[in-house]
Amino acid sequence: MIKVEPPGKGDSIRALRKLDIDGRQEGTDRSDVLIENFRPGVMEKWGLGPEELYKTNPSLVYTRISGFGQTGPYAKRPGFASVCNGRMAAYQQVSKSAASTPELSGQVIDAAIYESVFNIMEGVLPEYDRFDEIRQPSGTSVTDVAYLCSDSRYIVIEGSSDCMYEKLMRVIERDDLTVGKYKTNEGRVQHKGLIDDAISDWTKRFTSKEALEKLEKSEIPCAPVYNIKDISEDDHFKSRGLFETVKVGENREDRGWNLKLSAITPKLGATPGGTTWAGPDLGQHNREILVNVLGMREDEIRKLQRDGIVGKTL
């Protein structure tokens, strides 16, 4: 595994974790997988986009991790960490046999950070789609991770790096919080409450839309805190194909219905996936398993049913 880092100083995370500093290494022609997490368009600007690299390495699996994906209205926005509500983007080991053409045996993997957590949101989308139920926060206070605006909506703001923090303080008109003990992250952590109060005082002066517009204008990563209704109606999510509709209960005429579910992510360029079947009805495969796989007789099955070990459906 080769990690490409800025020459001389390396990845900024090294300083935070007191790691060694390495120089940048190159070698995409001999690589099996490339993973990059720049804003869409940056790699192309450097001449390192998929089309260029596939000229000399057609088997490369090109993995792109960004805040909101490579396509859609939000694609160019900066986004990471809490802004996208993602904790990690899973590394995908893709088989080279999944080729779109004989000449190109690799493919592009488009992973958006916010999509990495959408699929673990349990049943919030089906609940909303079928019953118009919007699940509300049920854990610790949402203000632990977001800021309240004048329209009673919350937004998340990312300002952890020195550069981003200074830009944020200029936007909220608190330049006094950028000097002295506030210049480093270590100093800011010791005064987190005061800084959070300053940001909170500012967001409460504006609606969530107004606050986000001001922050986005200065390219500060930020995002609204969505409920499932917001997600379902967002044009960016729709354009990214985040939802798909599947027939549920198709083996029971009185229970069959179309239900919206979260689609498969990340987006694979050469082999896009989809949900073709929502799964069997309860007990649909009982006979197949009991008779064909386990070799049980009818009288044995009936006894299991009488004893409540096997369901009544066969």
C-alpha cells in the first residue's frame, strides 16, 4: 500500500498523531487500487483523473471518496467529518473480472461520505415512505454536535483545521478568537465552550438557509441536520440514485406493495448494483429447506409444526 502525501511535511494527520513524516510516492502504473479523497475535479486538474491513468493502467480500481460524491448538485461542495455525518468510507476490494470492456478491466468507485452512513439508518426511510413517520432524535442532545438557527433548525459546521477555523471566525465576525491562545487547535480545545458559544450566538441570528449560504460563500464545510423527509425530498440525493423502489410481499396479494429503500453504495462505474428482490416472505422457503436440504419426511415436518418448532407455512 502506497500513501501519497505532500512532500516535506506529509499528511497533516501525522502531526496530530505524532507520526513520522514521509515524502510523496508515485507509481499508479504498477498499482492495483488507487484511493483519493480530493474535491471532484482536483485529480483531473493535475492530469491524474481516471481517463488519464487508464491509458497506461487499464486494470486500475480507481476509488474516489468525497463529501457528496462525483455527481449531483452538491458534488463541488467541500465536505468531510461531521458535515457529511460519516465516520469512515469503507475500502472496497473489487475483483478485476468485473470489467465493462475487454480493454478496461478496472473501474471507478464513487464513494460519498454521507452515503457511508445512510444504509445503517435502520428503517427510517421505509417508515417515512409508507407511514409518513419522521423519526426524531432519541439519544443525547443534538446540540452536542450542531448549532441551532433562528428557524429552529440545526446545522453542522466544520472548522477544525487552523485555516478553516480562521475563515469561520471571520464569517461570524469574531477575529478576536483567532489570536494568541486561539491560534492552535491545542489552545482552542481548552476554550471549546467559549468558541461554541460564539458560533451558537451567530447561528441564532440567521435561519439555517441564511447561515449555510454565508458559510458556503466562504467555502466552509457545513450542512443542515436533515430528518428523513428532508433526505427523501433532496434533489441531490435523488440525482445520486440514493433511493430505489422494491416490491415487498409479492407472494401475498393482500400484502404486496412498493417500498422505497436505500440503494446500494458506493457507486461502481463498471458494475452498478441494484436491489432486484426484497427477500422472501416469512416461511416461503420452509419446504425447500426442510425437504430438499434436510431430507425430512412429511410426518416429521408436521410434528415440528405441532411442537411449534417450525412455522405453519410450507
